[in-house]
Amino acid sequence: MIRRFFFAGLLLCFTIPALALPDPLAAALRKCAATTDQAQRLACFDALVTELPKVEADSFGMTADIVHKRDPVAERQNNDAVLPGKIIALGRTPNGALVFTLDNQQVWLQAEVEPGKLFVVGDLVRIEHGAMGSLWLAADKARKTRVKRIS
């Protein structure tokens, strides 16, 4: 019994620093899920549940500026991330903006109508970060458009 509380406390000590990351819940969930011992895994998930109110309160009203002040390296690493995908469906809104459905079932909307930008179903694309928090869908250097996720 004491051993179980020791491991729970130890996991909590490692979990709390992880909660200070920009996406603490996802990282902590991955850590718990990777634990092979059932009792330790359960203790890890239990510790996460007790920390949820703190995480939710800490992230309420969080801005990119605050995240940058807390950990500029983590923010930069997060902004270097790229989401690869393949266009499986392509549509248009009434105003002519493209709607991209990717193979991961995410749906992205073209932020500004650009008549010269041609994309087709089957294109391999990537979503990448741009300046000032913008997101871009790019097939290559010539075919790149600013997007926002709608589902």
C-alpha cells in the first residue's frame, strides 16, 4: 500500500512539471498510456484527473504572448510542427473559398479567396505555421494558401 502511494506521489511530481507545457494534457496522457504496469498507469491517470481543474484554470485566457513569456523554446518547437495530409475532398463556399477535407478527417477553410490557387483531390499537402499565429496549407511553394480549421 505504501509502495502504491509512493509511486502515485512520484508520478504526480513528474506530471506537474509536464502540465506547464503548452499542451500539457496530451503529453501527460501519452506518458500515462506508455506505462506498462497497470497499477502505475492507473495511478498516473488518477493523478492527472486531480490536476485537471488546475490545468483548466491555468489555460483560461491564455494568449500566445503569455505562452511565449513562459517558455519561448517550447512555443518555437510547437510552431515548427507540420501536419502532413492528403486532400480527399474539395469544396467551395458561396463566396468562392476552398474547403479542404484531409485524410485525417480534418476540414480546413481557405481564409482568403485566391482564384489562381489550384488544388485537386489527391494532392499531398501539409499544414504549417506562419507569422502571427497563421496556418498555411501548402502543396508546394507555388500552391500555398492561408487556412483555418473548421472541424
